[in-house]
Amino acid sequence: MKKIQLADPKNDVAFRKVFGDEAHQKSICSFLNAVMELKEGEKVTHAVLLDRSQNPDSEGAKNTIVDVRVKDQRDHQYIVEMQVDSEASFGCRSVYYLSKAYTRQLQKSEDYAKLKPVRFIGILNFNLFNDDDTHYVSPHLIINQKNGKNELNQLAFYYLELKKFNKELSECSSTLDLWCYLFKQGTKLEELPIEFAKDEGVSEAIETLEKHKWSDAELLAYEQKRDFDNNLQNNLTLSREEGIKEGIKEGIKEGIKEGELKAKQATALKMLAKGLLMVDIMELTGLSESNIQALQ
């Protein structure tokens, strides 16, 4: 077997090296087709990179930059976002990104019939949805609740929750399985498994991620981004620990026993992660606003 040392595709520098380069058509098309399970005649066969910036429409409005934005041979758009750190509001953010891309297709006086579909794909290194852990990919479509049909099919969201992907390489039965294995376990590989040869796009991504082929400048940017992410995560962990200690002090002042308080805090943390309103968390846990704020 061929010896390899792969960069982490979850790192922004590595991720955009794979999906942010039009030269890597096989990788981009393979991934998009696998996530959306597109059939022959619907598959993406060519991808053109679009501007990642989504500048505000008016002064003072929010500016956004996506990881990767492409359009295919039919002018359908795809936004692909890698999110490593847990973010309770990621669902809202993805709707915002997609909405911008969709509404900006038309110029003044142009007909609505010219609008093309836009798809959002989020690759998450955390669980966004509290559901069955066996389903690591979840498509979110506009469905008629009476008949189950997807007739308003201009917009769609696909989320890959890597924490829910627990397959061994020998268990990977689809191209999407191979992609998720690469995202989650790629840096642990020391030899190139024959399973990756099943798909040209995945194989191309492996070649792209081989660090010995990178320039010194690319390796430096990759290492700097990795260090930044690690420091950020360490700071978040430290802040969370300090917040819990402060919350215990506040809770004891309010007459709550320490054991009971820790249980309430654990529940509050889960609610915060899900984006619940402060007033609802206070009502459901019985904690004060100051105690909950200390956890953030």
C-alpha cells in the first residue's frame, strides 16, 4: 500500500484546496452528487467557482463570506460550508446564506421565472439536530404536509453531522460514506486504502490533501489555521469551565444545592446549544439569568 500523510480536510486551508479550485472538478462534482443523491441526467458534471463574499445590500447590513460557492452546468448554485466549532444558530446562518444567494439572482425588472435552484450543504463537526444518531446526513426540503410532495423545490438544505458517522472503512457502502470517512478519519491514515479507488472524486481529494505535495507557503497557512483553531477551542473550554464555577457560586448564593445545581447547569447548557431563549431556559431550569449567563 502507498504511504500517505494527509492534511485535515476540516481545516479551512485544506478544505478550500479541495473544493475551492476549479481544477478539482472530479472532487467537487463527486461530493455534490453524493450528498444530494443525484441520478443520471441530474448530476453535476461541471462546476464554476463563484465569489465567496456576499456583500450587504445596504449600509450597516451584515456582510457574509461562505467557504465555497459554485454553480453547475445548469446555473444551479451550491453553497458548501465547513463548520468545526459548535454553533447553536448554524441553522439560522445557513438559511441566511442561502436566502442571499437566491434573492440576488435577479436584476430590476427581471422575471421570477429566471430564478435557479440554490442548495446549501453544511459539513458539521458537531450535532445540530437532536435525533437518531444513525442518520448522519439530513436533507431539509420544502414539503407539502398533505401529500408529501416537494414541489417548491428551488431551495434545499443538506447537513452532514460527522459526530453521527461511526462507520469503519470496510462498512462504507456509498460514495458519501467515503467522503465522511475522509473528513473524520483522513489524518489517521498512513497508507492509501484500496476502498478510496472506488470513486475518482475521492481519489482526487486524497491526492490534493497529501501534504508532501504542498508548497511551504501552503503548509505554513495550514499550520497557522490549525493553531488558531486549537487556541480558540482551548479558550472556549477554559471560559466554559470558569463560567460553570462562577455559576455554582451564584447558585449557592441563591440557595440551590451544588449537586442539584450541576444537573440544572447541564440541562441549561444543552438548551443554550439548541438556541433556546433565555426566558425559556430560566423557566424550565429554575436558574437565574446571571447563573445561565455565567455558562456562556
